[in-house]
Amino acid sequence: MKNSEKAVKLFTDGYNCAQAVFGAFANDLGFDEATALKMAAPFGGGFGRQREVCGAVSGMLMAFGYLYGYETPETGEIKMKHYEDTRALCNAFKDKNGSIVCREILKDAEVGGTPEPRTEKYYHERPCERCVRTASEILEEYINNK
């Protein structure tokens, strides 16, 4: 199963958007799935339903950073290249979803409050499943082209 398919399954099983994307890449990252799901938990709903950066983007970038990030204090070429690639991933997501900001993607999403039950109507009306798939596919493509 491709990571994008695994991400959609995790999302439709009830995990948040960040958990779905980051969790789907857990094996590639050397994490057990439970650890990845815990690490990504706060990022759903644009950082805990604050509707900031889309959780799917956060999950994508967490995996990207673990796979390709730098681990020394950088101010030069390595940092610049990493940030360029980060922006490219975000721009690819933005091209397909219009924004990387949760409240802009969802348009009328409530900040805070209780998460809605995952019903057929929820999945039909919200773009979140598409965002999870898109973020995962973008990272899969990046990895395959490395």
C-alpha cells in the first residue's frame, strides 16, 4: 500500500490530518506507528483546532524534516536548500488546495470547540481527506525523485 493510501485510511479511521500523514510515513522514518501518531497529535486542525497551518502540511513537513533535515547549527547553503525544498513542498500543496492555512482551506471552520463526529456527511463536505492524500503524494514524489 502506498503511503498516500495509508494516510487516507488513517484519516478515515479517525486520526487527525497531521497524524494521518506523519503516521503513514512512520515505517520510512524508523518510528513505530504509535510513536508517530502521538508526535503528530497536536498538529491536527491547524495546531489544535486553531486553524493555522493545515495539519496535513505539518505532517508532511515533519516527515520531510526527519528524512532530509540538518542537525547542526546552519546559516549557509544547507539551510538555504532545506528551506527552498520546504517552500517547494508547501507551494505544491498550495497549488492543489489553494492555501496551506487550515481556515482558508475550510473557509468557515470553527476555531476551538469540539471536533465534529466523523460521519459520511463530514467526509463528503470537508476537503481534509483530499488534503491528506495530496500532502502524502507530494512527499512520496519528492522522496522518489531524490
